[in-house]
Amino acid sequence: MAEQKRDYYEVLGVDKNADDAAIKKAYRVLAKKYHPDMNPGDAEAEKKFKEASEAYAVLSDPEKKRKYDQYGHAAFEGGAGGGGFGGFDFNSADFGDIFGDIFGDFFGGSRRGGSRNNGPMKGANIRTSVRITFEEAVFGVEKELELTLKDECTTCHGSGAKPGTNPETCAKCGGKGQVVFTQQSFFGTVRNVQTCPDCHGTGKVIKEKCTDCHGSGYIANKKKIQVSIPAGIDNGQSVRIRDKGEPGTNGGPRGDLLVEVIVSRHPIFQRQDYNIYSTVPMSFAVATLGGDIVIDTVDGKVIYEVKPGTQTDTKVRLKGKGVPTLRNKEVRGDHYVTLVVQVPDKLSHEAKELLKQFDEQTGDSLNAAKQAGATKEESKGKKKFWK
């Protein structure tokens, strides 16, 4: 008894109203997962690959999809061809196009009909880094970098050929920069396009190379590059300098220079987004009676008036004393300060006596144990216990 086929939509895991893009995406996932090349010797994976391929062959074709939606699997019964999956021939031209589109990356090339590679191409980007201070990140800075960059060879003017000679048309690709090859796969013959291995996509071959650049067409030179680092940049962000990267090929533009910014840690300030955070100590007297304290900011020292009775860990905000935004340096974040009461650890005898008098005047006690009637020995015992 023949095994009953699963619904094609169920096989691909898509809704019946799914568009072409959703169907194709679902198939790519399943096909890559169960492709025989990825699962050698796995009969179950091969079975699922065939099932998904058959479902995609129907649902990706508007006419076949219409018939399937109307008649189901019965629309294709009785016409099985040599390909063997419910009447679909994997060696047919139409089905080959389907796989050529989806599995070009399986075979290291692009699908047939792809664009040529020997046209002008932009050069590769170059990456480097620069270290700056916390303050430089806040307000911006100009930095000078010394880098080794490629320039057009002045001897061959970028051709790579020895003076008096010229590059020749590549015999392997005929100057196209690409070669077409066929490969037998599970679903038949697939045509793929790859970059020509002889000319590397340029369409030209240099018989006699320039002795100065050795056929590359470029000479490496050390250059000094000015980098304008904007105010408000954060650690890990990059500055892009146009046209300072690798030279392009076949007349293409240069790539870009990407400079990653590394911001050094600050001993006092911490940054979060565009806000700055710091901790400032204040004396017990100032916390109790109120008074002025000095707070360090990126703009310099400012005087802040502490209110009487301020508790430790009180947070205050200095509006507009944070980091400028990258889009508008006139707009800045805030500086948040945590005030911490500083308890002195070294007091003179006179200072201790004054502090005891102060404690008595405020109604507090420095020795609550005695007031509770505890003896000296009990206190020691308790102290030892808690150690």
C-alpha cells in the first residue's frame, strides 16, 4: 500500500496564504538542513529533502500551485515522469533554475545568468583603532594616525604590467572574468558561475609584471591621516573616513577607513549613555548643618550647596553637565552625584570629647549597651560570640 503524501503546505511549514518569499524561505531552511551532501548516508534526511523539494516545486510554480490548491495531490497523479517525484523531473530546465537560484552557495558559485565580476569594484575597508581620554571623548578631539596605505604604482600607473607591455585578455574566460561549469547533483545537472581562477575576475592576465609593484599595480606607502573624533563618542564606536581604504579594482573607488575609538577609564567619572556619574564625600558637619562642597565635573570644579540634614547616599543632579549628543553637541546629558558622609577614622582627644558632648546634646548615646544595663564582661562575651 502506497504511503499517503503529506500536505505540501504542512511539509514546508507555511500557511496556505503564504507568499512566494515565505515559501522560498521555508524551503531554503529545510533543504539546507536535509540536503544529502550535508547528511551523507542518512536515508531519512534524503527522504525529507525529496519531500520538501517536491512541495517547493509545486508551491513555487503559480500554475502548479493553482492546480494543487484546487485538486490537491490528485492534480499530478498518473503523470509521473522519469524524475520520479509525483511527476516532476529533477533534470528539467525549469526545476534546474529553481535549484540554481537557491543552492548556488552550496557549490561555491552564483546561479546562471549572474552579473559579471570584472566591472569596477570598490576597494576593501581598512580598520584601525585609536585611544583617547575620557575628556576627549566628551568634547571631541583631532588625532593624527600613521598608517600604511596602498597607492597606484607610478611606474606602471596601476596596470601591473612592465612598462612597454600591456595586460592581455584572459584566455580561460575570454575576458569575462567568470567561468561557467556544470555539476551533477542529486537533482540533476546544475550550471554555476565562478570567478575565473586565472585572472581573478579582472578579465586580464599580466605576462610581464612590473618590477616595482610585482604586478599588483599598487605600492604601499606610510601616510599620516587626520581623524576628527566628534564630541560625545563612546567607547567602541567608530569614525568612518571616506576613500582612505584599499584601492578599488578596474577603476572602482577606494574603500573607507574605519577608526574604532577606545576610551580610557577615568578615575572619578563613569559614563552611561550621555550621563556622567560620580561619588563625592562630605563631612558629617556639612551633612548635618548644611554648607558648600566642591564637585569635580568635566567642565571644571563647581560649588554645590548641601542642605542641612542631608543623608549619606543622597543623589543630586547637575543638569547639562553630562556628555554632548553626537547629533547636537549643544544638547548634553546630566551629571549625577552621590553624596557620601565621610566618617573620620583619626580624632584627637579633644575632638572625641566634643563629639561625646554633641551626642549627649542631641539625645543620642554612644554606649547603648551600658544604658541597657549590660556588664562589661557580657559585652565582651557578646563581641566574641559575633566574631
